[in-house]
Amino acid sequence: KTINFYLDKLKDILNYCFDTSGIILMILVNEGNKKLMREKKVPILDYYFDKVNMCLWPKLIQLLDMHHSSIEKANPKNLRITLTGVSLSTKRYSEFVCGLYELSMKMGHEMVLSRLTRIKNSMLELLSQLSEKMPSDIQKMIFM
């Protein structure tokens, strides 16, 4: 009953959680705890750790897909760019992906890396469309 109580609470929290980095950290901590318990030959909580992973992974995939679709739906006409600085969307994307890439390398899961590649490709397409707003070819190249 206690394990199911905590699993239900986790599911409730995940319904309102949109912190991708936090979810990855939770997966890393969960996998680390499971590994530690396995090394100490205490398999009693394997069921719990597996259930937690089964809650966290679908949420992570959902959040990565949401980020991807957000970039896909972005209208370059509505995004502001400046001739002298980095656009806000580029800065937010780079901070987001740098953090996720570091965390996902620790995880070593191809599923996360393939989702990040999809997000990267969509962002490059968006940047290409944004560069068309630049007045000269040189500024377009600098922007990219």
C-alpha cells in the first residue's frame, strides 16, 4: 500500500510537471538508487524503481515532443530578431539543449538523443527561416 501511495503521488505531480531537466534528473537518481540497491544485493525495491521509471519515461518523451512541436509551430513572422544580437528563441533553445544534452549523455539513452536531434533539426529550419528577414546575404550568414 505504501509503495502504491507514493506512485500515485508521483503520477499526480507529473500531471502538472513541465520541467524536462527535472524529469531527467529524477530518472538519473532513480536509476542510481536502483543500481546501488542491486550492488548491495537488496532487490526488494526493484518493483518500485521499475514503476517509477515507467511513470517518468513517458512524461519525458511527452515533454520532448512538446518542445519539438512548439518549434515546429513557431511562426518566423512573429519572432523578433535583432541585427546586433542573438534572438531570444535561439538563446532559449541553446540553454535548453545544452542542459538536456549533458544530462542525456549521462543517461546514455538513444531515445533521448534521437528526440534532441529532431528538436535540433527543427530549430535549424526555424533559424533558416528567420535568417530570411536579414537585409543582406552577409548578415544572413552571420545570423546562421
